[in-house]
Amino acid sequence: MAQSPVMDKLVSLCKRRGFVFQSSEIYGGLGSVWDYGPLGVELKRNVKDRWWHAMVRAREDIEGLDAAILMHPKVWEASGHVAGFSDPLVDCKTCKARFRADQIADAACPQKPSKHPGEHSTCSLTEPRMFNLMFKTVMGPVEESGSVVYLRPETAQGIYVNYLNVLQSSRQRIPFGIAQIGKAFRNEITPGNFIFRTREFEQMEMQFFVKPGDDAEWFERWRGLRMAWHQELGLNPDKLRWHPHVESELAHYARAAYDIEYEFPFGWSEIEGIHNRGDFDLTNHQTVSGKKLEYFDQASNTRYLPNVVETSAGADRIALTLLVDAFREEQVEGETRTVLGFHPSIAPIKAAVLPLVNKDAMPEMATGLFNDIRKKFACFYDDGGAIGRRYRRMDEVGTPFCVTVDGQTADDRTVTVRHRDSMAQDRIGIDAVAAYLSERLT
Ligand code: ATP
């Protein structure tokens, strides 16, 4: 399906400026798999760092974990993924395209004029059949059924099977949580919208273990905290909303679920899910593994299986949300200025250092300043081309500050600091630059 003009511009900017490249491009690309370039990797790392800080470092009741991607195949039987992690797939025998049966109303038939699948007289859709989204591979040298393992479709299960290990080694007590960032893989039928729906992606998930009966209250608390986190990224609050799952939408494990949605150019879509999973997962792992997973509550001298409230966000989807939210074009002195107006904490480059011209000791002073501030912030040195063009290049990748060393610097040791959004300039002492940036970036 054709993308919106904004998405087309963003995809092209991302490639040109080194945010995101198509995987294996020189071989024609691999469907819905993407690589992050120098600026993209910084952007995504900033997202993950902010999440890790808010969820693990700033809290005493959440521990971190990094479980392996490959897990015992029984994990996926217990979790319900082998039996139920499927989408209904429909093929068109005429054009060979594939659609999700539950998304036909939003899909476009590749034939012209543009219509939904099934609406052309020549369309010939098959009956829906269930298609499991898990990628399979084999472990060990012999390819036989007993050696089949899966690439995890979510990070959550690594947390459930480790919950007692973490509990015992960290001396936490319920209520407490375990957080993890890691890759997940889904053989999506209709991936697309750039890095919104991909087959390999990164999740940032937290499972919070609570006493049965306390789950509804913790679910509400986590809803509030997670929405606030997205707002603090600087996202336009009018473009964020809740989507509550009605009974028919609820996943097999969920008692209640709300999605946080963002209004993308292609419509409102989920960026994070908050789920009340009850004791579904621990009960099933206890049954299938045969190992007791109960928690002993010393205060009440009772044993129980905790309930779980999950917050599950995609790092790639949030990176896309930040790119879309930040992208703007404006007219400045008869020219189009493209800006990524990132919140400074998210911007891949925090400050650029620019000698006005490459003479009169300006490069030496600029290099000295650059070497000083790069110890603290992700910085960029640019001495190529007219200063206006260099400012525009930095605007386009969302750099909040440009520090320019000019003819006056040698006389009074001052530089200009140009602000990306207002384009206003301050003149400050060269020795004060680090403190000036610190104040505004942290
Ligand atoms: P969707 O309805 O969009 O397929 P989902 O409900 O299956 O998503 P969850 O299983 O709740 O998603 O996953 C939690 C989060 O992981 C999502 O909110 C999203 O940010 C991210 N995510 C899920 N699938 C993908 C994907 N294919 N590509 C990128 N991110 C994904």
C-alpha cells in the first residue's frame, strides 16, 4: 500500500541521514527487517536508556534481567503460543497477495483501482486459515522434530521462568517487578509501515508480580505511570490516547488490557500494551514444568501464585513515534527547513561544534571545545560548507544546539550557541559551554 507523503519523506530522511536502512539492501532487501545506522542506533539507545532508567534504576521494586532468545520449547507450549499465537491468513489466488482476515477492511488489493481485497470481480480469496507467527529453527546438528526451537515472539516468558531465581537472589518481596529489553521475532503476515511492524524487533517489557486481589489496583497504577513516561518524551499529548480492549479483543492470557496508541500518518496504532495477566502464565508454567512456582508470604504465612501486571512496549515503534512526532517542515527565508524537533534527551546528537571558517585559529579552538564536551555528550564536529547549510544539516537530524566558534572567539573567548527550534543565538563564554549544555540537556 502507498505510504503517506510524510512517511515517504521520513523514510527517505532516515536512509539519507543514517537512521534506518533496509536489511541486506544490496541483495534487494529482506521483507520488513531493518538495520539502524549511526544516528538511529543512538536514537533507539536513548529510548531504551530512558526506559531502563525509569523502570529499573529509579525504582527499588524492579530488577533487571537479560534472558536468552532461545528457550526450552515447552515454554511456548505452556505460554499458549504453540497452540494460539496465530493470525487468520487469507490468500488471493488471483494476485497472490496475502492478508490478515481480521484486517481486510483496512487492507488494499494490489489491483487498480484501489479497493479492499475481495471487492474486484477478479478477486479470489481463500478461506481464512490460522498461521502461527513464531519463527522455528533447529538446535544441534540433526534436523529432526525433537530439535525444533523457536525464536521468542516476546520477552515476557524469560521473565516468568526466572521469577523465582530473581526473587531469591535479589531478596525482593511481592509486590515487585522484573524488567527486560531484548529482541523478539514474529513472522507477521502483513508487516509494514516502515519500522512500525517488523519481523525482528526489540521489546521493553516489565512484569510486575502482585498479591492476588491487588492486580486491578496495580494495573491502574501502571497505566498512569506508562502514559506519563510517553508524555515525558515530549510527544504531542493530543496524539496519545488509550484504547481499552473489549472482551472480544482480549488476548488469551489477559483479564484486562489497554493499549497506548499514537496517531501516526497511517492512523491511530498501538505503541505499548498494559495487561493484567492474572496468574495465567505462572499457573501454566507450574503445570507444564511440574515445578512449584508459589510465593511464600512471610507476613501472612501463606503461599500463593502471584498475579502479573505487564507493561509491554516496542523500542522500534517508539523510535518511529519519536521520528514522526518530531518531523516538521517550515518555511524560513523562502526555503524549506526540515527539522526533527526531538526532546534533547532523545536527540542522537546533543550538540554540534562548528568553526565559522577554517582559518584564524578557529579550527583549533573549535577542536579543543569539541574534545572537551564530547566527554560528556554525543557531539558532532562539522567544518564543511557554509554555516547556514551546516545549521540545516543539524536541524534535519534533530541536534538541539550548534556551538559556533567565530572571529570574536579569539578576542574574548566567547562562542554562539544556536537553538534548533527558535534559531535564536546566545553568546556565552567558551569555558561555560559544558555547563550551559548540561543545564539544558539533563
Ligand atoms: P499489534 O496488535 O500491533 O500486532 P500486539 O498487540 O501483538 O501488537 P503485543 O504482543 O502486546 O503487541 O506487543 C507489545 C508491543 O511490542 C507492542 O505494543 C509493540 O510496541 C511491540 N510490537 C509487537 N509486535 C511488533 C512488530 N511486529 N514490530 C514492531 N514492534 C512490535
